[in-house]
Amino acid sequence: MPQNLLHPLASLDNSVVDVNSTIARKTVLRRGKRVGYFESVGGCRNRRRTVTVTFSPERGPTSRASTPAACR
């Protein structure tokens, strides 16, 4: 995030409080076969997969958030 948004005034700090992400289904041609550009193997249980994101603050320790997502 740009510094002018994180600290718009010397006495004011902003923070991210909600994150939503959509990854477009991009494909590439590999050895004559079309495969997903972002692709994972294994890890699906009951048609769900855990997706984990790591947040890195300016200072201090990182934190992680996880949520289940549908396998496609």
C-alpha cells in the first residue's frame, strides 16, 4: 500500500480491515495441453481447499488468515 494512503497526515494512520481477492482463471499451453496458470495439486477434501494469506505490517510480526475455498 502506498505511503500516502497509509499515512495521509502526520497524526493519522490507516489500516486494511477487510480483504477480498478473486484470481482470474488464466491458462497456458504446456506441451500441447492447456493447464491453469495458478494451479495446485492435492489438498482437496470434501471438495474444499484451505487458502492461507500472510499479512506483513510495517513493523512487528506477520499474521496469517485462512479460509476454505471450493476446489475447481
